[in-house]
Amino acid sequence: MVTPPPAHPLGPGLTLVRSPKALARRTLDTVLVLGSTASEPVRLEGSATLLWALLAQPISIRDIIETLAEHFGVPQDQIRDDLVIPFERLMIVGALEVV
């Protein structure tokens, strides 16, 4: 019997938004995010700054992936895989909320 692969941690129907308790400061090419449970900020650079901008309003994972894939001209699967670590970091420190 073949075991199906595990579900991707970023389900397309999941909707996220920045936590109102998170503090963020933007510089020219970086966003520093201090979540409600963190003692040190998460540093977002490059394309992750666009991710943070998209999360200003509730948005589904599907819409984030589609927007970033179109913006950067790369396959959606690559974007989805690249987002796992930034999303995990932001969730762990309390910077995002599921809506």
C-alpha cells in the first residue's frame, strides 16, 4: 500500500492577518517584526517584506502564493515551499493570527 504524502503545512484555504499585538518597523529593505510572545524581532528581508505588506489585511494562503508567484515570475509550488519558514517564524512569535 502506498502512503500519500503529508499535507503541506500551508493549506490554501488558511487565512492569515498580522496580529494587532505585533510591532513592526520598516527600513529601506527590511522589516523588523516583534511578535507578542517574542523577546527578539524577526527580520524580514527581500521578498519577505512584500509578504508582510500583504498580511496587512486578512488574506488566504492561496492569494498570497498567487500574488507572489505572479510578482516574481516563479512557479506557485516554489513560492509555497519558500513561505513555510517565514510563516512558521511569524506564527511562533505571535505576529500572525488565523482568521
